[in-house]
Amino acid sequence: MKKLFFVEMTDTFGGEANYGWVNRFMVTAASSLGAIRKVTKKTGYHAKKYYDEGDAVRYNVPGACICYFVSYSDGSESEHYNGVETL
């Protein structure tokens, strides 16, 4: 069964999310892994899981100062942020 996921892609500084810039995506997928696969295919950056807190998963891009955050969504993020891309 497909679920809705909210994915944020942002820069890092010193290993921490910096939010100097951010790209946001709403993704329909069966799992957080499926969601990150769709987004990385779109953005062109391969990512590896860094941690999984259950409700949020962080992926880092090896060799780049970029990370992704994937979380379940109820769709309300589109109301709070401009320019959320749907995949």
C-alpha cells in the first residue's frame, strides 16, 4: 500500500543540516526507502542511510555536503511551504 512521504534535501555544515538551501518533495511510495529512491533518481545524488528514528530517516550523500530527511506525511507540508515538488 502506497503512503505519502515528505522529503527535504538540504546542505550540511560540519555534518549537521544547515538549511542554507532546501528542496522539498511530496512522494508517494510503499516505504521510506522507495521514497528516497524516487527523490535521488530525480536529484541525481546517491544517498546512504545515516540514521532511522522511526518517524524520520536521514540519508547522507557520500562525498558531498548534502543530506535528505524522509518522514511520513499527511500532506499538510504543502500548505506550509512554497514550491514543494510532487513525485
